[in-house]
Amino acid sequence: MGYLDATQPFDQILSSSLSDSPFHMVTLIGKNDRDEFDVLYSNQLAQQHFQQSAGVQASDFFGDLWKPIKSKLRKLPSEGYKQTEIEWKSEGVSTLYELYLQTGQLECGEAIIFLEINERQDLATERDSRTELEHKYMSFIDRNLDPIFTIGRDYTILYSNEAVFELYGYRQKEVSGRSILNLLDDEKKSEFKYVIARALGGETVEMDDVSFSHKNGHLLPTFLKAIPILMDGYVNEIHLLLRDTSLHQENNEKLYFLSNHDQLTGLWNRNAMKSHFVEDAAYAQRAEESLAFLHLGLDRFKLINESLGHTGADEILKIVADRLKKICPTTAKLYRKSGDEFIMTLSNHTTAKTEKLSQQILGDFAKPFYYNHQEYFISASLGISIYPEDGKTLEDLLRKSEQALRFVKQRGRSHYRFYQDRMNSIFPDEALMESHLRRAIELDELSVHYQPQVDLRTGQISSFEALLRWNNRKFGFVSPGQFIPILEESGLIHDIGDWVLDQVCRQLKEWQKKKFRFVRIAVNISPQQFRLETFIDKVKKKIIDYDIAPSSLEVEITESSLTDMDETISTLNELKKIGVTIAVDDFGTGYSSLSYLKQYPIDIIKIDRSFIKDIETDAKNAAIARTIINLAHNLGMDVIAEGVEKELQAQILLEANCYKAQGFLYSKAVPAEVIVEKYFSALG
């Protein structure tokens, strides 16, 4: 309907067609003397609905509906009109009233209000349905865990839900009105526009691997779905449903990392080495360059394992890996091969370049490793093979670098060597070697050699160390560094260890029978032998069977044998009761706890050769040697230095009050007949 002319007189209003409208309830109201409203006029439809006649107060005419009507009147301008609505609930039924209010005046000048009321129960139902639908729609948008943008045809952002803020950091007010293109990775904008064009055509389109910019500036990998909003068959807006794929990428990266990295140290593993070798070898071939494989093995790491257990040894390996990472140049890659072995590949190899890196590695390993506030000295050996000179497959290169590594360990460790063809025949298959070792005693291939221990003050010799040698009919002379680990790992160390003990006692008996001057022979006892319950009985039996002086037999054990306090002290006390001399070999390289020195009945400490090497030029090695010597003397123990090769080394040791030494300066280990011929003339 149209609005009334406010200047119309009352008679004209009454004559209006509205007065007889069957569709609208019409009333005229005005204020009375009590400043209350009266109904001056109402049409028939209004009177029927409210069951009242004109001439009564408005509150009586409209009943409970008057209060909300009156509140609307207060907001009516003094001259003008207002269109509004009132929702009214009665007995559980909701009714919507549409109100048209307009001010006017009578001929006498009295102000009146024209009120038209339309009852619309269908509008209330429709609005409830619409409101419910809107709530469902907005709940889906607002409560969705995935970010959702609503954009227009021109890419303008019209709306964004809370998840946009959670993932990308933008509040709605920060992005509303901006172009969605401003948040996209530039490389994907063309593809994105194509996706939006298809969505504007009515398709639901997906887009993978698109990056959206976070408020902080970094890009997040995102999966996108463009959903058109259709209204009367026309698309004016689009919902962009986004999903963060960084977690998926992160999981893929984790899987890739686990499959290509060593779980303990985080270094590349053998799987990665295979993959890298294909690329590195191809590049080296194109560039006509060489690729060096530096095969690093830790020396005597089994002692660390036995001393600290697997957990402690693993921690040491992590520390070693960290040190190697720092050494590793940018032109190299670092891998953990297995156990205590590492591989470093160096591109654009030259002999000088590879030697320099090898020397740097060995130099860094001369420094102590710290674990649980304790120093550990761990040396390393290096074997080197070169692509393509030594092989064109990874298997060949690793095999030859390992052969070079073993060659180094056989010749004293803590050095490096390049692979040479002659090494191929020196290091046979370990399984084959083990089978030969099992028949070594039967075939009379084993022998015991003796290395003199010299008194640095007088030059006299009163003790020897017994060392096992193996001359195999297939392999020739095999290094103890190669076959001793096989003995220990296979369990053969028990039978062959017993054989060595028997040979030493037999030799002592022979020399005693010949009335040679009294000497003592040290026998190396492996941790496996030492921990056997029958070990003490075996020693007693040999001494009794050969009728030798117990003090002529020296039991030499490694620090790793001393880890179990109760068991160790019981065994050592039994040995002392027999009268056997007890020595600790390679002191300072293994367990290295000062507590056992105080509690165990130890007679001799042997300083490991790693501390004697370069003692004349390495101030730290000299300081460590002096400390061990002073410590031993203060605890009432003798000291023997191993690996003495130079006169100056012997002089430094003597000045530090170390009175005994053994090494190539005096003699290598030789057969018993050489000892008799060369030394007993001076001893006899």
C-alpha cells in the first residue's frame, strides 16, 4: 500500500478505500487528556481481530500487543512514517505482524497516528525456516575446521571463517575487501584463475599443491576446492575450501628421512649412499673427476661397548658422529655404514686433497671424547678407495676401502692407507677364515711369540708379554688385529685362550728346568675368558700341572673386564691368593674409572701405545702419560709403557719415573728359541 498524505483531513482519511480493506487492519489513534492513546478509528477487520470497537483506549483495544506497538511508536519520527514488524507468541504459536506507522493531524490540528497492521503467520514460519537455514549454513562455514574464503567474481574476499585465522593468521576484517590473489604464491596464480573460471561456470574444481601466504610471510602448502554458489542458476560467489597439506608433506619427509638416515646418529645411511652414488658417479664421469671413499673404523670400540654397555656406547657413537659432521667439508657426504664404521665420500678427489682430509680426521680423533664428565680416547683408522680407479660399483669400492681399513688396523691402527691390489689377497672372507681357525690348533698353525719388557734404568729384561701368532697354510701370516676379533665373536677364544695359557706355562716350566734366571710372562686374557666361572680353576690347574712359581705368571686383563665390581673383585682376589701377578692392559682407553684402582688388587698398569705415540711432540699425550705414572706409583703399582719406538720416548718415560717399557725400539715379539738365543745368555 502507499503511505498517506499527512496533510489530509480526518474526513478524507475515513473516506479512503482503506477503511473497507478486507486485507489490512487499520486504526487511527491519538493522545487523550491523560496523555494516553485512544483508538479514534478502526476498520471492520481490526475490530474483528482484536474484538474491540473504536473509542477505547489503545491498551484495551490491542491488549497484550499494545506494549510492543507502543515501543515502536516511540521511535516514530514526529513527521514521517515507519515500516517495521513485531513477532508475537501466544500459546506456543508465533505470529508476525507487519506495521506501517504514519503521523498525521485532524482538521482541528490534533496529532494522530495512522496504524496499519498485517497479520502474517506464514511470514513467521518462513522467517524461522530462513533463519534456521542461515544458521545451518553459517555453522557449516564458521565451525568448519578447514579454512573457508568466500570470494566474488572479481576475486574479492567477501568472508572468511575462524579457521582462516587459526591457520593463516588473518582476521576477517584484515582480508575482507582484499583480492585473494594477494595471498597466493605468484607461480600458481595463472592456474588458480583457470580454476576460478571453471567454478564461475558452475563446476566444483580442486587444485593441489598451491601455496597461500601466512600473515607472518611464509608460504603454506594447501589443497584447494572451489565450490560455486548458485542463485537462480547464476554464480556470483565462490567458496574456497582450503586444507593444509604441510602435515602430509611433513609425514612424507619423515618417511623419507627414516628410510635414508641412520636412526641413532642422524647421518645418511647405506640406502642413501646407494642413491647418491648413482648421481655422484655419473657427475664424476661427465666431469672426468674421481670420487674418494674414506672408510673410517673406530679402533678397539668393543672395549667401549663392554665398558659402558649398549646405551653408553650409542651415546659415544652420537658424539663421534657430531665430530665427524664438523670435520666433513661441503664437497663431501657422510654416512654411517654400520656399528662403529663410517663412510665419507669426497668429490673431485686428488691425492693431496684426500690426504689432507684424512690427516684432519685423525688429528681430531687425537682429542678426547667426553661422556658423563669422563674423558675417553678413541682413535680411528681410515681405508680409502677411489672411483673409478678401484671400481665402478658401490660394492667394489666399499669392499676395497674395507680391505684398506683392515690393512691399517693390522699395522698399528690410527692411520690411513689407499687401497692397493696386494691388499686383496691379504684379507680373505671372514667366514672362510673362521673355518680355518677352527682347525688351527690341530694343524699346528698357531704359535706363541714373546716380546721383552725392558728396565729403562738398567736395560735388563725380566719379563715378557706372550702374543699369539697364526701362520695359515692358505692365507700365510694373519694379523692378530684380523683374527682375534673373529676368535672373540665366534667363541673360539675359549679353546685357543686355554691353549695359549698352556703354552706359556709349559714354556715357563722348560726355562725353570734349564735353571734360567727367573722371568715372568704376561698372558692376555679376554673378557670372555675372565668372566667364566671355571677361569680360576684353569689357572690353578696349569700352575700345579707344570709346577711353576705362581709369581712367574702374569694375567693381563683389559679395563672392560673390570665393569662388574662384585664379580671382578672376587676373581682378582682369588688370583692374588694363588700368587699370580695382575696387570691392566691399555689403561686409559676403556672403562677408565679410578674407583677400581683403589679397590682391586692390581700390580701393574700398562700405558696404552696411543698415549706413547708422539709423546715427544704431543704435550697432551706426555701429560696423560705422566699422570698415569704418578697415579700408579702413588697407589703402589708398577707401570709398563707399550709401543715405545724411539729413544726420546724412552728418555721422557724414564724422566717421568716409568721404569719399564716394551716396543719395537727393543724388539718385536719373537719365538721362544730367539728369546733363549738372544736374551738368556744375559739372563742365565
